[in-house]
Amino acid sequence: MSATPAVDCREIAAHWNLDPAVAHLNHGSFGACPRPVLAQQDALRARLEAEPTGFISHELEGLYDAARARLAAFLGATPEDLAFVPNATHGVNTVLRALRLAPGDGLLLTDHAYNAVGNAARYVAEREGLELVVARVPFPLADPGEAVDAVLAAVTPRTRLAILDHVTSPTALRLPLEQLVPALAAGGIDTLVDGAHAPGMLPLDLDALGAAYYTGNCHKWLCAPKGAAFLHVRRDRQAGIRPLAISHGANSPRTDRSRFELEFGWSGTVDPTPWLCIPAALDFLGGLLPGGWPALLERNHAASVALRARLCALLGVPPPCPDGMLGSLFALPLPAGIEPLPGPVPDPLRDHLFDRFGVRAVVSSWPAPPSRWLRVSTHVYNGAADFARLADALRELQTAAEA
């Protein structure tokens, strides 16, 4: 890897509305939209409200197509295979609620799955009488092959769909989808990828990956407004996928678009500006560093790896996975004794880090207490001052625990 691109984080952070008194080390949960993109959204909303009928009835489809084309190029996808959805959880539910599996067929997910996705899988499994198998992926782990082996070992003769994270939410683990998707497909098993964190964090080529279904957020690492996400459905699977809200596209007589595009292109009146701002977000983030998006991905990954190494040394814990299985967020185990001790969700240490030190980060008990993990996510606006504040907070908590 080449040297990490030099970044003036204070200058870059000025493009966001983030409170400078807070160390924002939880970008991964809700993202943060920069001022230039918010300005574009304000302009689009003004156009919409100035002439709602003209904007929605005459302009929106062309704007939608242009935004979809830009996003598809960034994702390595074909525009006609993309649909806009409000968030990745919505995308997962769309696929799970549309599929028609037979009673006794099986779903597979991992114990690292996002809670909302696990809830959706359990709901559909109970409603349809499906087998639901949870693969226990080891963590810590020393090699991506351990994750591959754990998932494939959980496959049963009934398994029809595997629901896999690209980057796991509780453990920040980049799953080796390049190996898992074809291995599962060889056994006749489709994959639904929860890629909530991946767009803007990892280089993507969805057509090459070949997953039957892939959904991802644009409000996280792409920094688009909240409400911007996508669902990618492989062409041979589109006939079986319908939107959660059935609307005018279901009986449209148009022949210039596929039924998939017609149904997902209009499901009722909503604010479309988050999706229409995706090109502005791509342009803004891609223009922050001289090397464009590749340099930004490299810088964020390198910053995450370096900060994890620093905190592991401070706390005396080994890295729980190889550097290559990280994106721009990481999780590490917290030593026993750090107060406040684990309690009800959310962990009280999360709020203590903010109230006492002004640090935003995720603290969770995974898979259950007393196991306790700190998850840190950084973006290009984070710099040395944020990292030092977190390190100082952990040093103080560690010293108090050892006293």
C-alpha cells in the first residue's frame, strides 16, 4: 500500500455541520452529509415546491435516471438493475417479503447480522414456515477462510437463500463475499447481501460479484442525505421481486422500461431529493483528495488500521481480525472491569464516553454480556485530535479499572 494521502482534517471538517466539540467516531451508524450536498438538496427541494406537478410529472424520471446512472457507474452495476429505496433495511425486507419460498425451505444468516435484518429474517421464516439457520462465524479470527468455512458448514439441503453482510455491523468484519457468493451459487443458493456500510467504504463491482440481491446505503460512507439507498437485483431474478408498496407501475402499459423499473420507479409521493443528491455526494467526496475516490478509500482504511493498532496496544488486546478484513471501521474487545459495567441496551459506557469525554462511538455486548466491544468508525473529516481524545479516554478508563 502506498503512503496514506496527507489530509488537512480541520479544513475538510469545515465542509460538514458537525459539532467541533465532539469527536465524531461513529460515522458508520448514521453518516453525516456535507454542506455542499445539503445545499444541492435545498435547491432541488425549492424546484420541487415551486412547481410540484411539473417537477414530479415531467422532470423527476429523467433526474432519477441520471442519478441512477451515476450511482451504477460507481458501483460497477448496470443502471437498469438498480432501484432506489430509503435504506438497506428496506431493501432487505423488500427481497425477503417478495420471495416465494416453499414451507421447509431454508434461510441462512450469520450471528454477526444486523439486528433489524435478523428480525426480518425471523419474521419471514415464522410466517412462511421456513428453516432458519444461523452460522456461527468465529470472532476473533485469523484468516478470511474461517468465515468462509463457518458459513458453508451451516448450509443444509434446504437452504435456498443466504443473507450475508458485506461489512458486519456489530463486529466491523469484512466478509469474503468474493469467495462466498460463487461457492453458495454452486450449490444452488442465492445470496442477499446487506451492504449497508460498503458503498463509499470498499471498492465495489456488483456485476462481477454476481450476488442475486445486493442492497446498500448511500447516506453512510457516500455522505448523501438520509433516505438514499439502493437495491440491486440481478437481471434473472427481477421478475420475482416486487416493491413493498404496490403502486401504479403494477399495471402500467409502458413498454419502454422493464416491469422492475416501472414498479420501483414510482411507489407513491415521497421526497426524492436524497436520491437525486447522490451525484453531488459522489462529486464532492471524490474531489476532496488529489487521487479521487481511490485515494479517499485508501486514506480512510489506513487511518482505521493505524488507530486500531494504537488502541489495541493501549488496551493490551490483540487485533481480532487481519487488517485486510477491515474497511473504515473496526471493533475491538474491551478488557474486563472498565466502568460503567455492561447493563441494559444501550451499554452505559457509550453514553459515558460522550458525557465525560465528548466521544461518539459504539459500545455493545456481542454476542451477549459479559463480552464487550468498542466499535469505531472514521471518515475523512476525522484526524489526530479525534483519535487522541478517544485514546486518552480509554487510557483513563483502563487506569481506573486497574486501580
